[in-house]
Amino acid sequence: MLTLVLVTTLGLVCGSMLPTSQADMVLDALHTHTTAFMYPTPEPNATEDRLHSSNNGGDSNPIVPDEPIILDYHHGPIMTGKNEMIRLNVVFYGTFSNKQKATLRLFFRSFWNNAVELEQNGYWPTAAKWWQITRRYVDLHKTPIARSIVPGGEMQDWYSQGKNLRQSNIQAIVNKAMKQKDIGCDARDMYLVLTSDDVLVEKFCMSMCGTHYYLFPSQTENAQMVPYGWVGNPGKQCPGLCSWPYAPGGFVKQALIPPNGDVGIDGMIITIANIIASMATNPYDSGYYQEGSHLETAAVCQGMFGTGSFSGYPGELLVDKATKASFNVYGASNAKFLLPWIWNPVTKQCAGQSCFSCAGIALESWSVCTPVQLTSLHPNINIAQAHRSSKAKEGSEVDIKRHGKTPST
């Protein structure tokens, strides 16, 4: 069905859309490109090795199934970028405060290896190192995902499509943005639409937190298919679904404190990370995904943020001792973020941080390894000891903390 649509739409111009009814039909059929809820509802007898996510009917379905997870490569393009970089073009749709935009811009600037200015940067978990996990995905020519994401153009859209959007309206917003000079149309770029908390989007908070898809190719402007994503602000509409664990749910009975002080924006960042990783590894529904379930690189690890995570429990996270905020990576200007674990196709496990310079030592958590031992974010703390005590020593800037209640064994 999808192949037929591709063949019959080659005459559309770059940045153009399918007819509204056809676009909605195609998008409705491709659940592979949506993110599940952040809130993983546990089954009564949930075990530590299974994760769940609420679906549209409110039931619990396993995100990590019992059968082995294999993200098959379907021989299509992945996002290798230009000069090892992917430009991320962003549309702010609706009303975002200056602080909200500043937080999101910091996140978008965090995927350079030198974005973090911390002392001994090599031993700190960062967004840039998290992104390096995607480098394990390669195309037919063994070319990996681009090394970095860099900020591209930006556009403010003041409700040009209204405040009640269908998926076809998201396409129209992307199409408008590509006509802006500093954004343009390039299949090597990512395009991301962010909607504010007063905008209603079809199926948002009902069965999805965000989506990614693509515009169809051009006859007159480079004949490209252009990948794009959309993420909504759940702060007012469904924080418990799309901002978890910054809202109560599962074994987290009390909401964790978001590192940037905004439940909606910090929740958006979790979903944005999910979307850009999935967009890079499966931009045209012909890259990496699990046959049958159509789960993508972040979806198979839904709800996992730290060591020991399971259904309804995010795992061990870092806690800022000053603000008590929970996070797992640093970004530009030492900003703090919570990023989801994603699938490592080499180890065939969910991973939270890449560690290519550690003499083959496998990294199993947000912490960064050295060739000698795993260490925490403070040079005087041994991470194994911190795990046993669930608490860092006095004088450290960051605590290692177990959030929520683990089920009795």
C-alpha cells in the first residue's frame, strides 16, 4: 500500500503535500511512526524485564515483547546527513515563552561533542554521547547515521492552520517552513514542528505524544522526500501520559522534578529525542524497525531512562542536589535533560549512553565508563558503591537516586 502511494506521487513538488484525505489515510495507517505514551502502565504481575505502554483503549500492551527484539533493516535510506551532520529545522507553532524557546534551543545545540563545558568532559553523560548510539545503525553501504545534529533554520508560526490540527495540517506547516530562506528543502535535513500547549492535534494525548513522517518527492525541486516530525506540549493536556516521570504514574507516586522547571517542555524533550532517533534510523518506513510490530529504535525501550528500569519505574537517575531535579544527561551550557534509552543494534540491548573509547567495556547505564572502572559524576564516588547505597557521598553535586518503589521479590 505504501509502495503504491510512493509510485503514484512522484510528480508532487518538493514541500508539497498529499491531498488531505489521502495524507490522513496514509498517516492513520502507519502507527510505526508514532510515539507511545511515556507512562508505562504495569500489569498486576509485571516483571522487571517487560515494559508496557498505554494504547488508545487504555489497556496495557507490552512495548518489549516476549519474543527476541530484532530491528530488521529493510534496505532503505537512513539519515547519514551532509558532512556527518544533520540540520534540524524547527517550527514553533503557537505560543512559546522566551524561556521555553531558550530551553529547547539549548537542547538542539547539545549534540556536538564539545557542547558540554564540564571539567573532565569525557567522563560525563551528555546528549552528544547519547546520540552516538545511533551510529551503530548503517545503510547498505555501511555508512552510519550522521555523527552530529546541528541547529538549522527556525520559524515562528502564529496559528496559520488554527488551533485544532489534523496530521495533514502538520504537513502544511512544514511546507510553509521550507519556503523560508534559512530553512529551505533538503532531504538530508530534519524538520520538526512543535505545537504549544493550547493547540489540539489529532490523536495527541489519545494514542500518541508525537509522530514522524515525510513529505513526498518533487519534480521541480530536487525530487526529494523530506522527513519531518511533530511533538506537542503535554503540560496542560496530558502530563501524566507524555511527560512521565515528571507526572505521577506506575511506581512513581510523586512526580519527579523536571530539570528545566517545566513539565511540558521537559516532557517534549523526551519525545523529541524519541522522534529524532526514530527519524534518523527509519526516515521513510524502509529503514530499521521490527517486523510486525513496527517498533522503532526508541519505542522498544519506551519508559527506560536508567539502570534497573522496568514497567512503571524509570530507573536510577541523576538528581541535582540544589534543585532536586532528575535527569540523565548534560547538554549545551551544562543544561540538564532526561533522554530515553534507545536500541543498540549491535549489543541488542537498550542503551542510555555510548562509550566507544572504553576498551570494549559495555556501558549499561547513564554513567560514563573509564577503562579501569565505572565512575559516577564525582571523582570521589565509585558508581557500584553508589548503586548499593542509592545515594552519593556528601559533597557531591549530583546524587544517584532510585526513584519510585521497586516491587518486592
